[in-house]
Amino acid sequence: LGAQTDAEAVAFWSGSDEPPKLNFEQLGVVAELLLAARHTPSLHDSVYGFLRRRIAIAIQEREKAAARGEVRNDQDPRVQVLMRAATWIGSYFFGLVSEPPKRGEKALNAYTRMAVMNLPFSTPLPAQTRIKARTAPKIRSAEQDDQDKIYVALVDSAAEVFAEMGYEAAAVADIARRAQLTTGAIYNRFSGKAGLMNEVIITKLGADAQILGGEVVQALASSSSISKPALEELIVRLNSDSGGNSRGLRLAARDAARHEPEVAAVVGPLQDATLAAMANFVRNAQGEGLIRSDIDAEVVVWFWSVNPMGAGLVGAAFPEISLKAFSSFYATAMEILRTQPA
């Protein structure tokens, strides 16, 4: 796995048009290891050590490209080499419940590469087949309202426990204990852990996901560049581990969807609805000339949804890198979208 990951890094930094890609099973291994390490400190040395070795190889390749004058020098080199990994790790988790843009891999690779390499923003992206617009499904509402204090306590406590421990490790007893209630209170109101997770998703993630997604595409389609402080704040919010829409909770929801069809049936439509709304906004912006015309709207919103999630996971192996260090990369990626192809 390490050898193939390193080969992919060599191809990316050497400018290969068709870099070797990890297959879904191999990508899943890396993603699941990173998720496990997030909740299991005893895995940090092995999992994060593996990632650090891969990044060290990638930095060597990046330095070769820099010596040729091919790399942007206004970004942290560590962030630059993390960004491609971030896109594919994030794609894995989003792809558990949503269909990735068909034939969008080459455009994602070229877009990421343009953001880190010393290329004119007007460089055309690879020709793409137009992707069918994602259908926005109907999202069901929460089963109860906020007048039921026990319901509120259970949902709030479940959100905290799932975010901290992950879905698999969290037990119904842990949630009941956090809420200072009995497990019977959970089973009287929900089908079990999966049913409780669904209520958490709907009440904690649903509205916030739409709001945050809207903020992202509005920043992309702005006629002027977003200020550095505003961009840094947005990046921190996308990767925050606090609040109802925390990164940990978003990961736990997608992890639960792998094991629980009941949860997948809620997470999938919610994610698709958010992606569809974002893509419609981007299409309108493209029609007004605010976003470049040679990249499909579905690819744009997929990148800006999956990359920040993946960045948070791979970035955990590098606590010395602050989230704000990612802002130069994202600012460049935004400028590329605001520049029409030559």
C-alpha cells in the first residue's frame, strides 16, 4: 500500500496526465485507518507514522518539482502534498452514500495540481463530459420536537458521544450515562443506536450542512476575493471539532452509514440534497461568468465538500500544522475558479 501510494505521489508531482490511483479498496484501508486512529491513541504511532512516511516521500518529489520552478512558493509545502490525499480520503467517505461525479477524477486531479503548481490560472482543465445534475431528494423531518426534554437530552448527548468516540465504539449505555438517563429512555423513543443517530443527523447536521455549503459556494462565486481572515474562519468551521455540526459528528454519521442501512437511508439523501443545492448555485454562477466554464459544477462542489473533510483527517497526523496554514491553498483554488480558461 505504501509503495503504490508513493508511486502515485511521484506521478502527481512529475506532471503525469494519468497518474496511478489507489483503487477503492486500498483507499478504504487508508481512510479507515485514519478514522480508527482518530479515536484510538494507541494507533497514532503506526497509522500516523505510515502517513508521515508517505508525506516525506511526496515532499521529496515536490522539492524536485520546486527545483524546476514548477511549484507555487506561497503555500506550506506540507499542505501542498497533503491536498491530493485529502481529496481522495474525503471522496471515500462521501462516496459511501453518494455517487461521485462520473469521470470526474481527471478534472479533480488537474484542479488540485493547478492549485499547487506554478501554472497560470487560465490554464484550461481537461475536457470533461457534462455530468448529469444530481437529484435533490426530500429530507424527512425529526420525529419529535424540542418540547420533549428527554428527547433533547438524548439527542444532544448522542451527538457529543458519537463525535468523540465514533459510531462503532459508542454504546447506548455511554449515551444514556452522558444524558443522566437510563437506556430504557433511549429504547422508548428510538429504534436503537441507529435510530438515535438518525435523529442526531437530522437535527444537528441537516440545516447546518445546507448553511455551510451555501457559504462555501457563495465565497466561490463572489465577484471579489474573500478576505484572508474570512477564508481562515471558513476553513476552521469546515474542520471544527466543536458545535453541533462538528467534523467528528459528520465522520461518525458516514461511518454509521457503512454498517447501518437505516442510517444510510438518511445520510445519503441529506448529502445529495446539499450537493445538489450547491451545484445549482455553481451552475447559475457559471451562467453569469463568475465561475470558469471548463469545470463541471458537480466536480466543483464535490471537491469543496470532500477536500476539507479529508484535510482534517490527514492533518491530524501533523498537529504542528494549524488549519489556518491551509488558507493559501484554498485561496488559490478559489482564484482558479474565478478565472476563465484561455
